Amino acid sequence: MNKAENDDYLEKALSGIPENFSGKLLEVPVGTGILTMPVYQTMPEADITCLDYSADMMGQAQEKAEHLRLKNVTFRQGDVGALPYADDTFDIVLSLNGFHVFPDKEAAYRELFRVLRPGGTFCGCFYVKGEQKRTDWFVRHVYEKTGFFTPPYETAFSLKKRLGKLYAAVTLGTVKSMAWFVCRKGLR
Ligand SMILES: C[S@@+](CC[C@H](N)C(=O)[O-])C[C@H]1O[C@@H](n2cnc3c(N)ncnc32)[C@H](O)[C@@H]1O
């Protein structure tokens, strides 16, 4: 994928965050923070929580946040499948490149939905199979061995169906093998 395509799906995944957002946002998994720390620099009024399983990756994100003097971003090590937050805590839940990694994807969908408030937004992106034969081959034969990809994978179709069952409104598209989505949780 070239840079323009990368920027394209990221921009779409992040389009769920309104300009001048000042609510509570949860990002899982933050990884090294390479994609989002510069974005958080533009959101000084937001209350941002970043979570990841790996203390090492998250340490790198924390360093970036310190370097950028971000005062409104907190970090917590944890498992997406057992989030340490009450129901309906966040206005936005963001998940970039996580679901093709998470070992227990059912628990991850369930937990991210649980901690999002009614009317809130779940947005993000991850790899889906069935769009690019070459990428599918690499995922199966190369990337899985690195531990950064864990089956089973969604297709764009199965993901749309799954999100449609959970959320009141779903916008989803693909850029090559990356699906991006913006979903709104229904009001109770
Ligand atoms: C491919 S990285 C994506 C990181 C970041 N969002 C990005 O796009 O640069 C996947 C991340 O998922 C984290 N991860 C894997 N399993 C997890 C789990 N059960 N709970 C939370 N994070 C997890 C890994 O530690 C890793 O940092």
C-alpha cells in the first residue's frame, strides 16, 4: 500500500472524531502511539485514555506524549477483552489495527461496545481478508508467524454484518485490504 492509500484509510477511520472534540476518548490498542499522538496534539480539550497489552509498546507512546507535552492523555496497561472501565464511560472508542491482532475478538467487540456510551462513536480500521489475494497470502504465510496477525479474520461483508447487529448506524469502506469504519451506538 502506498502512502496516499495509507493516509486515506487512516483519515477515514479518524473521521469519527469531530473537530475540537472535548469529550472522553478511549484508544485500544495504542501501540507505540505513532499514528495518534500527533492527532491528540490537536485535541487539547479532550480527555484521552490509551490502553495496550504491551508495556513496551505503550512506553514508546508515553515517551511521544511527553515529548509533545500532552497533558490530557493517560496510559494504562490492560487487555481489550477485560477493560477496567464502567459501562458507558466513553464518548468515542478508537481502535486502529487491533482486531487482526487480538486473540479473543469476540471479547474485544463486546468490551469496546460496553464501555461506549449510548449515542457514542466506535471508529477505526483493521485488515480484512478477501480484498487482495497477495496480502491474504502474506498474512497467512508471513505475518501470522510474527504474532502480529491472529486469525480468524473478518471479510468486509462479515464485518459490516457484525457491526450492523451491534450499532445503530455503520459507515464502512475498504482501501485495499484495510477496512475502516465509523459506527454510532444506539440510544437506549
Ligand atoms: C499492530 S499494533 C497496532 C498499534 C497501533 N494502533 C498502530 O496502529 O500503530 C497491535 C497492538 O495490539 C496490542 N494488543 C494485542 N493484544 C491485545 C490485547 N488483548 N489487549 C490490548 N492490546 C493488545 C499489541 O500489544 C500491539 O501494540
